[in-house]
Amino acid sequence: MVIPSVLYRVIPAVFLLLGGCSALTQVSGSWANPLFVETPMTKLAIFTVGSKNFISKATIEGAVVKELSRRGVVSTASTTIFNPASYDRDSDGRIDDPNFKDVAGQKLAELGFDGVMIIAVKDVKQEERYMPGTVTYQPMTGFHTNGWYGYWSSSYERIETPGYTTTDVTAFAEVNVYHIQKNALAWAAQTETFNPTSLQDAAESFASAIVPVMMRSGVVKGN
């Protein structure tokens, strides 16, 4: 399925609406092919599909490569193996050459890769919510000479914080891992990333969530 390239224009823009907190990514579902648990993959090529933006692709793929490396898995970003212009001549985020799959598979096999991870952003949703204001009281300083009642009735100052509207952003992604030689799906997952503050923040949050779950499934093994 072709991912709407407009999503990759929306994602950077919504970062401007968010605050400084780090993103949170959760894996909403995953599946592992039991056939690959006994013979796990050891070297992955990481692809981000549907993106017209080279920087977006490189950032996401780079974060996943870094996370895999921490667990002893050899992996490489597709942006360091293939020039996107070689298969996406009109830069619309889609593969123009119908033979690219065979060409890419042959080249990856020659380079010693046995698996391919394909990452696709499926949707980005924005939702506004109102944060109500608060009222707090703090002690007032100074001496009070008008007796106990004056002190009791005027010793606390009312502080009001006005309400405001904030925007929550959720990015939904899909991950598929294929065995190159067997041309079969080995692992799949869906993720939700909440309120990323930047592309790098989203990429790191995504990678740190997806890689451990995949490793626990047993279909990929580190050194």
C-alpha cells in the first residue's frame, strides 16, 4: 500500500504545536512467524516507505539502526545503500521502477543481508483538548497588628492560573520485517507515538519501543 506523502509534510509541522516533553511510543500489536524463531535473522536493511523527504527517511532509519546496534544486531539504513533517485525519479515517495524489488533483493543478498524492515507511517491525528485553570492559595508575608481575625482573614493570597487549549498529536506506524531469501513475512507490528516534539524525538521514541519487542519475539538475533 502506498502511504500518502502528505503525512510526511504534516508530521514536521505539528511539532511546532507541541511543548518540550519527550514522545511516548507504545506497540499496540505485534505478530511473529514461528518459522523464523529457530532460524533468526542477523543482518537487517531498514527502509522507510512513502516519504518524499530524504532527511525524514534518514532520521527514522538511523534511529532504528542505532537501537539495533545497542543490542548487537548488524543493520544498515537504506539511504546509505540505495539512492532514492534511482527508484523514485519523480520524488513523489513512490517506487517508479517495478523491477526495483528484484534488484534490491539481489543486492541486499549479495551484501549479506537476510532481513528487511519496512517502516510506514499510516496516519497522523491531531486532537485539541482544554486544560482547565487552577486556583491556589499561598501565605502572605508581613506583620499583622489588627488581631487574630485580621491575620486569619487576610493571610492567604488567591492565585489563579487561566485555562488553555493544547493539541495532542498521535502518529500511527506499521512495521513489517521480511526474510529476503525466503521472501516471507517474519514479524509485524503497529505502533502509536504520542506528542513528539521533533522528528528526532519521534524517531528515537519509535526505535526504543519497537526494537525490544521485535528482539523478544526471537525472529532477530544479535551477536
